[in-house]
Amino acid sequence: MVKKYSCLITAYNENPRILEVLKAVLQIKNVSEVVCVDDGSSDNTSSVIESNFPMVKLIKHKVNKGKVEAMKTAVNVSKNENLLLLDADLVNLKIQEVERALGVFENNNLDCLIMLTEADKYNKFIRKIFKGTSYVAGDRIIKKEILEKVLLDRTLKNYGLEIAENKYLINNNNNVARFQLSAIDLGKNSKYGFIKGTIGEIKMWRDIFSTAGIKFLLEQRKFFKNKDIII
């Protein structure tokens, strides 16, 4: 039986970027449900989703609670046992690539397929300095039961979610692979400008490093580097 997937997207002030992502997602075979959580946006993210994509299951947080709480909300309302997690700001997301990734996940009986993206001009610099940072990206296909267990951690910090997922996958020796997308992952500088973007980047990396620690970042890189990468 072909698996059905719930696509979960959390967003904070992502108009108009999220529109292109949703346009692609809604055409992906085997995605039977799309859940968007607007995490207290101060722009019109919710209204543009409602106007353009009324078939999307939209949940609104009155205030910004952060990615962890937004993801908890999305997981709790999702119906399928396999989840497609996508960032709301991806550029040039290709339907065929994601469909192939879903096939790889299913045919290889994976627990998680990490979908690597291309970096924008700002992220390229970060990735050169900190090798293996692409593995903390939020674009992945994962079993719902795994994400639910990860989210039980009450000490989890917002930008440490993917690190926590990776720790679980490594500690439990789950079946994991890598998949390369041609989509571009926008850095905060590209979205918000230099000053606001830099502040956001500092906060994000602070959470990541405090959750991971240098030792685990090295272990993570070694673990995922040895996994097959599928293009």
C-alpha cells in the first residue's frame, strides 16, 4: 500500500515566500494533508494562505511561541503516520524532486530522510565555516512517532529541534539517508536585511550550539557523512 503523507509547515512572517512552497506542495502525489501553523505572524501570512489555499489546514497562534511549539501544534493535528517537513521560505522547490524523495523514503523503509538544500550567498559562508551545518536543516521526511518522542523534551529550544531529532536518530541507530534537493534555503539576511537578519542568525546558532555542543556536531557530521546521498 502506498503511504500517505502529511506535510507540516510552520511559518512566521513568511508572506509571500510561503505561497510558492504551498503551490508546489499541493501538487505532490501522496501528500494527502497540508498543515500550516502561523506562529503569531505580524504580517498577513494567514490571510494570504486562506485566500489562495483554502484546502490547507491552517492553525494560528495568537502570539509567537517559537518553532518547537508550532511544530507540536502541527504534529498534534496531523493525521498520517509519515510526515513531510518543509521550511516556509524555500525557493525553487521542485515537485518531482520531492516525489522522488518520498519514493526513496518508502522503498528503503527509512525512519528519516534528510533533504539537503542549496545555500544562498549568506548560508554558503556559514556552511564553509561550520562543516555539516546542512544536517540541521528542517527539510526532511520522518516517521511521526519519532518526532512525537523528540517533542516530549521540555528543555528543547526552538532552533535546536533538528539537533534533537538527529540525536534521537543516532542514539537509536535509526535507518537514515540523505537526499539532495535543488531548492535554495534562504538565510535570515536575505529575508530581513543585514541588521535584523544577523540578530536572527545569532539567536538561531546560539540555540543550535547550546543544544548540540561541539562534540555532538562532530559526531553528527561523521554519522551523516557515511550515509548514502541520493540525488
